[in-house]
Amino acid sequence: MTSPWIASLIAIFVWWFSTGAILVAVRRADRLGTHRMTVFKGLPLLALGVWAVAVSLNDVSVTGAYIGFAGALAIWGWIELAFLAGVITGPMRDECPPGLSGRDRFFRAFQTVAYHELALTLGLWGLVIASDGAANRIALATYLVLFLARIAAKLNLFYGVPRINLEFVPDRLVHLKSYFRRGPVTLAFPAAITILTALLAVCAERLWTAGSDVTVVGFSLLTAMAGLALLEHWLMVVPLPDAKLWRWMLPPQHSGPKTMNKEER
């Protein structure tokens, strides 16, 4: 488990599997109308993530690196589940009015995801505070890579990119499609690519010069995540069928009018 290749493959597999698991849970909630219950049932995942991070903070072993990495992903995963299920989103749930542009469009778009952004930021600050003075900060570093990548991705979807995959947008977030812009890239794209490439280079350099097993594993995990974040952005312009990675594992998409359960009313 100390090989950089094994650690990188583990990171890639966990990213792929956790993304698929969240999509499956949200697709099932769309079909059954159990969005809040799905998020509630996912609370043990959040608790497990917090516990794993706490355990990892002073564990400078290879195991501690893996536990911190998994803990950060669990916390991030629960917040993403709450967002995609439409439980933690923002005060605005209407489509973007035709012709709206500039600052008005930006602030209206932000209101559609404001609570989600707040939740992600609170998670980051919680990890910053918990990791202060800690010997093992892999959880904070992992979450920070995800945080930077997500902010950059959202900005590019808003300002415009040639390819936008709308296939996995859940029922309760369909209004977000009206805030996406399919078209030529803007300055947001090269800015994001530059930042993520620099992040990848830093992680790879630290991996190359790593002098211990735990450092090798830690920076292998971070390098893999930074590479995936960079790839995610290039897929906004390169026509590759990335949706096939998860399409086969998802249940049929909900169609027709949705019947809301009491918990959703």
C-alpha cells in the first residue's frame, strides 16, 4: 500500500465509486421522492468522516494518511449528496429569466447554490481549525483540492464552456441548467487550468522528492486528485464520453410528474 501507483489507483477508484454511489442515491431519491430522507440516512457517512479526520490528525503512519484522505472524502461526499438531492442548495430555485446578464445574472446564479457554498466553506474552515498544529494534514489538503476544483468548475459552467454534461442533473436541480452557458471558453477557463496545473505540479514535485512512505502515499493521493480535477476541466472542452463511466450503474431516470412525500412538503 506504500507504492505511489497503488495509492494513485486507490484515489481514482474511490473518486469514481463515491461519485457513482452519490448519483445512484440521488437518482433513487428522484424516483421515490425521498430526498430529505436520503440525506438524513447519509448522516452516518458525515459522522464517519469527522471521526476519521479526528483519528488521522496525529497519526503519521501510512494508515493515517489513508484514513485522513477517506475522512475528507466522506465529509465532502455528504455535502455533495445534500446538494444534489436538493436539500442544501440556495434560496433561489427558479430558472434564470431570459435576457438576464452581467452582475444580476451572477448574483441570481449564486443564490441558487449559496447554502451549498456556505456548507463547503464551513467544512473547509472546520478542517483548517482541526488541523492547526496537527502532524497529519492530508484531510485538509484533500478537501482543499476538491474545494478549489469545484469553485473553478462552477465558474466555468456559469461563464461558458463548449461541453456541458446535463445527463446527471437531478430532478430538483433542473433550474440550474438555465444558469449554465454552452459556448466558447472565457478567461475563467485558462485561469482554472493554470491554477490546477500549478497545483498538480506542486503535488507531483513533492511526491518526486518524498523521503518517507507516508509522504509518498500522501502526495500520491493528492497528485491523483489534482490530476482528476484538471481532467474534469479539460473534459469541458474535449469531446470524450465521460458519462459512460457511471451511466451503466445508474437506475432509470425518473420521468413524469413527481409525487412528493410528506417529508418533502
